[in-house]
Amino acid sequence: MPRTITAMEARKKFGEILNQVSLLNEEIIIERAGKKIARIVPLEKQAIVQKRRGKLDFRQAAGLGKDVWKGINADKYVEAERKSWD
């Protein structure tokens, strides 16, 4: 489970944090003002995650969703939506 630290702590102990990540294989999340803004992970772990994700091939997505508009008059739909804005 990743450990969360503040941005100030990360700034003060950056070398120590790098050692924990690289030598102990830890994952550290940095937050500022209560919001998570960054994650430090071992390089090997990140490579594994990227490999698992694979590459996106948008060619396979061609035509997806075309059945959504079957039987719907797009002009009437848009007109009705615009009327609802008033």
C-alpha cells in the first residue's frame, strides 16, 4: 500500500524518499493542501504497469456507437435539446 507524505516532507527528505522507492520498492504519494498531486514509484514497477496496459488501437473503435442513433431523427433531437436550454 502506498505511503502518503506532504510536499514539504518530500522536499526536505527527497534523497531518503528516493532510497525508499528504489531500494525498498515502495510507492509514495505526495500531497499538497490535502490533494494528491504526484506518485513516486520504482521505474521497474512503472514499466510493468505500462506493459500491462498495452497500446491503444483506435482503428478497432471505428463505427462504435453508430447504432445509438438508429431510429432517432438527429435534427429533431438537437432542436428539442436547444429548446430545453431556454
